[in-house]
Amino acid sequence: MRKENVEFLNLIYQNAEMGLIGIDAVMDKVESEEIAKVINEQRKEYEKFCNDAERILAKKFGAKEEEISALKKLASKIMSEAMTINKDEKNIVKLMMEGNEKGVIAIKEKLNMYKDKESIDEEVINLAEKLYATEEHNREEFESYL
């Protein structure tokens, strides 16, 4: 029971952490105030998901979050830099949408795997469902900027 909950919470944490990494890699290239506002709001959402996952891990399971590996962080930053080198905001929007879509897929896969298991804490399921809905909403929010 504990292992599956900790694993799921770490996926939630890492999903949100990846969102933060992606945002931080492109934010200084965004010139549109409107797009910058959307991205900043999403950043706040990801920070909250990281904090919520950390809190639940510590409080309910006596565990600490597992951060994304330094190599994976570096690879993500390099890819983001390469894809946004010309500061084309449509490329930035596409990159953000692709990140959201990856998050949607990862969370949905785990939700399908764990949703009906009695061993998964309801608070963990609720946080995952909220992250899933947020990722979907964030992706859709960018569609108007294409």
C-alpha cells in the first residue's frame, strides 16, 4: 500500500517539477504579456502541486519526494533552448502544449492503473485527478495562441 502511494505521489511531483523546468527554460523568451501571464499562472499551479505532493508524502507516508534526475533536467533545458532559440512564440506555445500532453498521458496512465485499487489513498487520487484536469486545461488554454 505505502509503496504504490509513494510511487504515485512521486509521479505527480515529477510531472509538476517537469512543468516548472519547462516554464523556467522558456520564460525569458516570451515577449507577449498575455502569454507570459498564462505561463506564470501555470507556474504557480505546478508549484502548488509540488508542495501538495511533498506535504502528503511526508505527512501520510513518512517519505520524501524524488526529484527528476539532473541528467533529465539538463536534457529538458537543452531541448527547450534549442526549440526556442529564435524566440518564436508559436514554438514556445507548441512546446508548452507538448509538455502538457506528456503530463496528461503520464497521469492518465497511472490513474487508470491505480484508480480502482483500494490501497491508493483517496487524497492521492484526488491530487492526481486535479493535476490531470489542470494539464488538460493548460494545453487547451494555449490553443488560441497557435
